[in-house]
Amino acid sequence: MRPQLLKTRITDLLGIRHPILCGGLGPRVSDARYVAAVVNAGGMGFIVGAGFPDADEFRNELRICRELTGGKNFGVNLYLSRQAGGAERVKEQIRILIDEKVACVETAGASPEAVVPLLKEAGIKVLHKVPAVRYAHTAVRMGVDGVIVVGNECGGHPGIYQIGSIVQAAQAPREIGLPVVIGGGIGTGRQLAGVLAMGADAVIMGTRMMVADELWIHPDIKAKVVAGDGSESVVVKSAIRDHHRVLRNESAEAVLELDRAQVTEFEQFRPHVMGALAHQAYVTGDTRKGMIDYGHAAIFADAIKRVEAIFDEIIDDAALAMNRLNALVT
Ligand SMILES: Cc1cc2nc3c(=O)[nH]c(=O)nc-3n(C[C@H](O)[C@H](O)[C@H](O)COP(=O)(O)O)c2cc1C
């Protein structure tokens, strides 16, 4: 394991060794074992709160993570639905994570307004994830501790504007006074060094980590990510303004047809986008069906490796990148 090379506002805020966050992976992909591996390797990981059949299972997962990390800080991802009552649904999860002394939360989806006071009162650090800097300003006003900005290349939800990560990495630290984390297509240390040079405080990764040895998903999925170069990634659901970057498969093709036909009725999308299909794919390794979040960073996922080995590579590459820059200075 590499010693601390980079100290930023995010390493200080979260008490972590490296400015590397691994975003929540759903449905129930980033479990206690994976998140503990991320934390033990010196980063911050997030167990996805959504998708647990009941409160006890969620609580149990948090306890397992606490045990596997030997009591170190770890995080939970909370999805805030834009539909009425979305924030209410996560309040039960919040009660549990406060009880279980979770250190930080990655919020995503709708505005975190309804949940920030609860979390802050309990001393939990809140990082709100947005797909465009314009939304980060609102999160700052709500009192979050930092913002995560993901660009168009990201696996998952790149937002309706689909602005690239390199643009947002340069923009976000200029506009946002709080600690900034940049994601979307990140998988190397040279990108980490570049993002820090632009004024950000950390990176967040999702797709790059799908090949982590500690992730429970079927080995065939990991093999597919290793073989992929990112060109298998496609944005679907644009017709319903819920842009989603996923692996191009049968379901994605069917949804693209609906997008082309400008269908706006969700019921027509439902059979192709149900979370159960993706979960099934992660269990069986058959990736033909389901929305499997998948971004361009697959190009950097060249082998199945332990989280710590992935982090070591990233830190070494960041150090090389910084040396290259220093050598250019006249
Ligand atoms: C397989 C997978 C599942 C994901 N699931 C979620 C999720 O449930 N909630 C969430 O907020 N983000 C989710 N994301 C997004 C990641 O947390 C992270 O923001 C994103 O992957 C960063 O971009 P990258 O994929 O280019 O590294 C997922 C990403 C992947 C690759």
C-alpha cells in the first residue's frame, strides 16, 4: 500500500489517505466487502442504501462493513428520487445510518434539501453528486460539505446537458468554494493529477472499479469490462430526459428505439429498464438484458485486480504525471 502522497481538502474532510472516492454502485453492487476494500486501501467507498429488502438487511450490511474496516470511516449512497415522497423514503435509511455511525453520505438524484439538516445534525459529512456544475450551486446553498461533479463520460447518469468531465473539472473549482470531487471517465493517476491541478480535491470512479477483485459480480461481467474499450457505452432514455450511460446490449437497443420514436410514456420503457434485470445480469454474467451502468473508463480497466493494487497504480501514475509537469518547467 502506498503512503499518502496527496493531501487535499477531501482527504482531510473524510480522513482518508488518497483523494480517491469510489461511487455507490447499484443495485446492491457496492456491498460491505467492496466498500471495506476501498476504505482499507485508503479511499472512500459507499454502500448503496437503495435496494435492500428490509431495514434489518441494510443495518446488517453496515455492521459487516464496520467490522471489515476495523472501525474505519465508510460511506453510504442515498438516492433521492425526484418523485413526490422521494426524500421521505430515504429518511428511514438515514435513521439507520445515524444509528450505525456512518461517517459520510453521497447523495444523488434530486436536491438534498430535505436530508442535509438531518445528516449534518448527526455530524455526517454530505457530498452531493451532480451531473453539471449549475446544480452544484444549489447543493452548496443547502449546506453540503462538498460536491461531486460527474461529466458525460460517467457510467450512470450524465444529466441532460452531457457536459464533458474535462470541462467541468476546470469549471467546478473556479465556481464552487467547497471541496470538489470530479468523476466521469476517470481511471488513471494522470487524470487524478490533472484534476487536482485544475483545483479539484479528489476523483470519483465507478466503471474502472467494476473489475475489482473484491466485487461480488459475476466474473463474466468483469471479463467484459476488461475486454471493452469504452466504445460499448451508450446514452439511453434521452426521450424521457433521464439520460443514462450504460452498456450497449439488447435492452439498450430497445430503449434507443423508443428514444428515436420520441416515446415519453415511462410504461413503455419499464420492461427494459427494471432494476431487477440489471441485478440478474450481475448475478448470472449474462449482460444481454438490463441497464448496466457503464462508462468510457472501461478502457482503463485492463485486468481484474484487488482494490489496493488499482489504487497503487493510480498513485504511481499520478506521481509520474506530476514529475512530467515539473520537468517541463523552465
Ligand atoms: C455499475 C455501476 C452502478 C452504479 N450505480 C449507481 C447508483 O446506484 N447510485 C449512484 O449515485 N451512482 C451510481 N453509479 C455511478 C457511480 O457512483 C459514479 O458516479 C460513476 O460511475 C463515475 O463515473 P465513471 O463510471 O466514469 O467512473 C454507478 C456506476 C456504475 C459503473
